[in-house]
Amino acid sequence: MNGRLILTLDGEVINEYPIEEESLTIGRKHGNEVQLNDLTISGRHALIIAQGKQTYIEDLGSTNGTLLNGSHIKSAILKHGDIIQTGHHQFTFLCEGQVKYETTMFVMAEQDETKMVLPEWESREESIESQPLAGLRTLNGPLARTVMELRKPFNTVGFQGQKLALISRGLEGYNICAVPCNQNHQSTGVSLLNNEPLASTPQNLKTSDIINIAGFEVEFFLID
């Protein structure tokens, strides 16, 4: 076995897929080894390839693209703990068969199901491309030291199916604000920014700011 893919939606584990064959396809249509009912995912979206001791991921020309640790990729070698995002769903790649997946906070780029008919969504992405890129570095928990790039206009942060914070990227930098709690979910505690309760109004993010979600900490930093 060349590892496992842990499928999650908003941080909640949905399924687990051992990589036992040479290839595994992900998409919305029947015939994929991993079929997902998600309008932001293409019919044949991505391909997982196992060759020897290496495992690769390849985007199959999907509409919304495939993100690896927050960055768009065409193809890449997978490393233990990598986070793959296809549409609204995420996969955590575990290369060691005996390692148990532990629930942790999630960082997810928001996808727009109507992107094809809303050119302003694409123009917003293009307008921020020239702005400095930032990322989040995980400081504790099972995925410590993992880096997630914040390339998209909107990224949500949360825990166990609950979105708790929204990070937006604009022409004047990055902002963060708390997301109102869903009454259907049990509270995971107060989200913090530099040990202070996270406000519901946008706050500017600066290098070395520490965000705490349900006890998991990430550090905000500029990449370029």
C-alpha cells in the first residue's frame, strides 16, 4: 500500500481510501474510484498515481483546479501530511500505513459554484495576484509545520465541521473575522487572535500573528 487518503468536508472525516492500485481517480462522474457529489468538482478532476515508493497527484484539467497545501498544481509528488483540495472537499495524504489520522483544524479555500457565470469572481482573483502572498504555518497538533498558502480571495478556518473564521485577501492585505456559530454544532470555544477573542468585524493580519482555533495554533506570515 502506498499510503491513504483521508477525505474530509469542513474538517469532518467522511471516508478513507487506501492507495492499493497504481492509479486512483477523483471526480464527480460515475467510474471514478472516488466519486464526489460536489458541483465545484469536475467530472474527472484529479488522478493519484503510485509508482514505486512515490505517490503523485495530477490535475486532469479541472475547471476549479486542484490545490496542494493551498497552492494550485498541475502535478506534484505527495508527502506525508499534505492537504489536497478538490472543490469543497479535502484529502489528507498519509504515507505511513500505521499512522492514525487525528482530527485537527482545517484551512480551506472557498470555491464558487457559479464561477463560470460570474466573471467578477475571476477578476477579483486576478486583481490580487500582484499583491504579496501569505500563508499559515501550523504550530501544533498532528500536522505541525504544515504550511497552507492563502492564494484565494476567501479562506475559511474551522474545526470538526464548523467554520469559525474567515480570512479574506484584498488589495490592502489580509483580514480575518469570526464566523457566527451554527446552532447545530457544539461550541468549540472562543477563537483567538494573539490571545484576544477574534472579533466579528475584519481585523488586519500582520506577520507573526497567531490564530488559535479550538486549541490548534497557526502563524500568519508573508511568503513574498
